[in-house]
Amino acid sequence: MEPVSLLVGAVLLAAGFLGGRLSRRRPTPPPAPSAPLCGCGHTLSQHDTETNTCYAELRRDVHDKRGRWTGHQWVPCTCRQYVGPRPIDEVFMPRLLPPATD
């Protein structure tokens, strides 16, 4: 091979290497695991295990008779059943004993 083509190839190789090193992507941390949510936006821990009703509270806007905003009011969540993902132990092994009543 002639020396000019070897020199051009070496320059192209060095330019590609430097371009790759300068424009490489920085590693991003993995996203934090999200908590499984129900359709109402609350987690399984905010739902009663026996009745499946949600006992969390929501903040709603309060308006007077003229339609002016007067503040916030806390009202119970209207969710009637947890519809989010179930824990794996409830899927494969149902509860064998009834809950203890003292």
C-alpha cells in the first residue's frame, strides 16, 4: 500500500475514535422503582385488606354559592376496591386461616 492512503486511514481512525470518546453517552442512574398504585392513585397499604375499600383522604377545592374559591376540604376517597397489582404471595398462596378476631 502507498503511505498516503495509510496516513489517511490512520487520520480517519483517530478522528472516529476521538469523536466517539467526546460524544459518548454518560450512564444515567436507573429510575427509582415506582410503587404499585390503584386506579384511585393510592397504594395497596391505604386499602383495607378485608373490605378492599380505600381509607385515604383527598383534598378538594371548596367554593361558596357565588362560585368563589374559599379553600380546601379533606374528603374520603371514593374508591371501592383495590384494582392494582396484587402481591405475589396472594396470587400463589391464598390465606389458609381466617384472620384472628380478639
